[in-house]
Amino acid sequence: MNKKAAIIELADSHEECFYSQILFLNKAGYDVDVLCHTNLKDRTILLTTKANFIFYNFGKGLFNDLNILWQIRKYLIRNKIKKAVLNSADGIKVRNLLLFSYPVKIEFIGVLHDAEKVIMSVNQKFINKKVMKYLVLSDHVLEYINSLNLREKRFSSFYPIFQPDYSSLKIQKPEDEFWVCIPGRVEQKRRDYKSLLNNLGKTSLSENIKIILLGKIDDKLNFELKSTLSKLNLDNQFILFENFISNEIFYSYLKMSDLVLPLIHPENVWFNKYSKTQISGSYNMAFTFRIPMMCEKSFSEYEDFKDTSFFYETENLITKINELVVNRDFFLSEKIKFYKLPKWNFEYQYKKYLDFIDS
């Protein structure tokens, strides 16, 4: 009889971490159940052939949510789940799920998206009593965790950089165009769009470059962004999206991009997070498809970025992008040197993940 594992996601996000874990667990002989929020149903259709998905309709009041958590507890016990991976191991719902008693045979393992919560969150202090092992999503976040000397916990890292084959749309990309992709919701808090616009006001963007803002534009930034692009006559060199983007559209544009631009600078509100305690989705999107990144020079001290990225100073961002386009031979010769570390390979990530899960 196969071993049994469950991946539990109580929020309506982070489904991008499902597929890699499902593949790893399947390969190790686990039957996998994914217990998750109903809002993820449409976004996980291609994953249902690899695992048994069960969706729960959270958000209809405290009593309803507590009842769902009780049903999840009963499911884990009834189906003799031995490994329960909390795909987002933080928040009130996770705390409430762990308020119930469980057989000692059920081991809870957490995926921590913001390592800072290990020591700062009140809810996390209770969760930490039930979750004795945590995974973080990059080696540089693991370095931060290890620097805290939290001896009572065990930590490891893995990279959820494997995704199903989403059908590609027929998008026209002229051969001479160079596409720079900024994946994720377009908001100033997470990425430094104001520096980008300031750069564009000072330095002309080469005509064959297109910048793709691959996410819904935040209302607070929408007017300023469109107004600035119009004043600079750059409307035709940007691809924008007003609404939520389907996986098919998202991955089609991403795979055709020449460069991923995380657009994270020391001036960002979240710079400290994205350089120490958590990852930006931009990193994983680039890692998944082995697309070169263009990162601010502060990131050059980290192994992950040394192996995958070009670097720039904030005030010279557009100049550096233009240089790569003008000297395409240099860009291509550097590109083939990237992604040489073993960690980008499936077998490496599979072994590291399973060694930790089964330890």
C-alpha cells in the first residue's frame, strides 16, 4: 500500500508551489491529496491528474470556516495521512486547524513564505508548537533562518520551479524585438515602478524593446503609469493588462520573454523582505523557465543570482537593458553561462525535498 500525504492550502494563493511538491511526493511513492480553497479550482485544473483535489468553500463566516477545518482534521485521520504539508504555514486559519488534537502519526510540515514570521508573529508562536519542520523557498532565505539560531526547529529549502505544460497562446513576437518581463501584480509596494518611470524619462528606451507588465495594475498606480507612458510616447513599447491574467496568458508571455526584471531596489518598502526573508515570485518564474534576470547590484552577493542574472545600479537600469539589446551577441554568450548550478535540476530538488520530508 502506498504512503499517504496531504498538501493543505487554507488561503486562496500559493498554488504555484503545488506541482513541484506533488511530483516529488508521487515519485517517492506517496498518494497525494490536496485540500485547498475553492478559489484555486480553476487555477489547478492541470494538476488534478497527479493528485486528488478536494476544495473547501472558506469565507462564509467563522462558524463555517471552523466546521471546514474540523472536516479537514477528520479527513486526515480517516485517510491515515502520515505527512501533512501546510503549503502556507501561517495565519489564523492554520492556527485554528492546529488547535485540534491529532494522532502522533500525523506529522505537520510547514512551507514558510516569510521567514520573519517565525519570530515575529503571535499566531506563529502557537503554530510552531505543532510544526517541527519548515521549508523555505530559497537558499538565501535559509541562510537568514540559520542566522537566527532557532535550535528547536529544523529548516530546509526547496525551489518549487516545476510547472505543468500550460497551453501556449499564439502571440506574435517579431524576431528583432527584445521582451523584458516584470511578472506579478503591478503595485509600487512590491516593485519600484517609480524608478522605472524616472529612468525612462531620462534615458530613451531602444525602439525594439518591449516591457511587459505581467499582472493586473493596481488602481493607485494605474493613472500615473499610463499618463507617464503617454507623455514619453512609450505606449507601443509596453504591454499592460487591466484584469486578472489566466495561467495560459501569463506563461505564454513569460516563456517568450528574453529577460525577467524583478524591479526590486533598496528604496522599496519590501526590499529587506525580498533580499532576506522571502522570495519574489519573479525569481521563481525566471528559475522555472531558466530566463536570465536583470537584478539590482545588491543581489550580486547571493549564489542564486550570480548564476542567473545581469546586474545594474538603479539609476542606470534602462541604460543596461539597452546595452544588452545593442550587443545581442554578448547577451547570448552570457545567457548560456547561466543556470549551471545543480539546484535547478529536478533530481536535485526531489532528493533534497524528500530527504527532509522523510527525515
